[in-house]
Amino acid sequence: MKKIVFVLCAAVMVSCGRLERRAAELIAYIPDAACLERSQGYLTEDFYAVLDTLFYRLPSHEAMDHQWEHFFVASDGSRIESCESVHVARMDRTHAEATIRVRTEEDVEEHLLSMELVKGEWLLSDFDGHKSDCVRYIANNRKEEALREAIRTYLVQHIAPYYRQGDLCVPALMMVHETDTAVWGDFWVYWYAFRGDTLPIVSGGNHSGRMSIACEDGVPVVTAFEQTTDGAGNEASAKRIFGDYYDLYHAMHSNESVREAVRKEQLSEYIHHQSVCVGM
């Protein structure tokens, strides 16, 4: 019996030693955009797919861009400079966890690296349990993008035809406040013309207000749009429609440089998305 116990303990020690060496290798692939492409063979398939979506396949918006980055940096926001494995624990036959010591410019911290045995090889399956955070972020981002697409569709179908038309209509959206049933925003309609590799503006204008939102077959749609009044009654109507959100709306609406930056960013994103779709 003692011999059997000794053999089992020796096997566990060998296994843990191998896991520690593997954890030390996997530390180099703590997820970030720079190493993602070369890390595919070191991450479980589902974890890689989650990160690939985060880094490369989500639309970027002024208020949401790169929020996921804090999942993979030290808690004080400093970038990880070096790591070492300090302890490995086998959870079951196919799962293990490694405590790693992370050194940044400001501090030394400990984090948890999760590993999974896949086809005879230990792969990185999570980092500090953040995979679920990433999945939730992706879902929220896609929900936001679906809402924006519903607003763009409404503006193109119901507002854009009243302007001098060009070759392409791409609205610019600045969201002030959102609920499940309404969106308050500073919305702009822009028509563009194709001129070689440039897109000069043909026409455009502002349509601020409150859009009512409903969900049809799981997809958001705009069911009504209450706009601010043109001319002398504009400020009064804006205060009535935006209510508690008026100050934020006014700050957005009156800042031409911010509006221009948003217009260019969302136009560039639209062109990029269309190019990707055509490429597919």
C-alpha cells in the first residue's frame, strides 16, 4: 500500500511539474491584441474565438471603444511587463489553475491563469475568470450596434429622402441617453458623393430628439420620432424633449469639433464594414 501511495504521489508531482512548465509557457499568451494572431495554438478554441471577436470583429464607437482592455491589464491600469508561475493546482482530469505573479511598472500582483487539457495538450482557457466578462461585453456591444442600425435605417428611410440626394447616405449618431423603449440623441443625416477616393458632402442636416424603440422578432425598430423644433422654438422644444438630459445634449450639439470627429469616425467605420462584407 505504501508503495502504491508513493507512486501516486510521484505521478502527481511529475504532473504538477509539467503543468508549472506549461503555465510558464502560457504566460506569454495572456491575451492582448498584439499576441492574439500568434496565440491561436495556445488558447482553447472558444477562448480564442471570444478574444478574436473582441479585438477584431466589433464595431468601435466613441463611448465603447476598447473598454475590454482593462480585463487584461493590472488593476491599476499599468501594462503587464513580466510574469512568473508560482503555484499550479490540478482541479480535475482536464482542468488546472496556475497562480502567476505579474510585475508592472507600479506594482506586483497575483492573478489566476486557467488551463484546460485539449487533445493531450494544456491550453490557456481563461485569465482571472474574465472570459464571462468578455462574452457579456460582446453581447452588450452587439445589442448597442443593433440599436444604432435601427436608428440609421429609420433616418435613411424616413428623413434622408427630403434632402438633396447623393450616392451614399450615412447618418452620424450621438446618443445622449438610452432606455429599453427610447433613445434621446443628436442625430445628423449626411449625403455623400463618390469622387474618386473621396466622399464630399452633398447635403445634410440635424434631427435631434427622442426615438421610441420596440423589439420585433428580437430586433430593435424605431416606431416614433419626436424631433426638436426648427427656428425660434428650438431651445424650448429641446428642453422639453430632453428634460434631465438637456445639458448633456446641449454640450454635444454645440461642439462642432466633436460632431465632425464622430461623423468621420462613423463614416470610416461604415466604409470599412462594407469593404469587409464585400470581401466575404
